[in-house]
Amino acid sequence: MLFKTRLIPRPLALFGMVTAIMVLIAGSLDMFGIVEPLSTVKGLIALPVGVYEMSLAIWLIVKGFNMSMLNKLRTS
């Protein structure tokens, strides 16, 4: 949704989608017993989502949403 609506920069939204896929992969590897639940490998695969979430939080605190796109969404 953030990618499509352009409320945040597209590279940041794309990074969020990539990290979500990485978390899905880490969970799948754990579910099928390929990696252990608390393994370093699983942690390293899922680590970028933390970077994304902190980046998004900082972006929203400092810059906020793209107001022109937000107003456009409200009127449509």
C-alpha cells in the first residue's frame, strides 16, 4: 500500500517489501526444520526488517507522509 500510494519514498517502500519476503523465507525455513528457531542464520535473514522499521519510523518522524499524495487520496 505504501508503494502504490507513494506516501513514503518508493525505495523505502520497496525495501520494506523485500524485507517482508525475507521474514517469510526465514519463517518458512524454521517451519520446515531447515534452520533452528533461534539460529543465527534465521536472525541474519530477518535482521533487515528491523533496519526497515527503524528507517520508516525515522522517516515518518522527520518528514511524515507525502502530503500532496495524502490529499490526493482523501479527495478520490
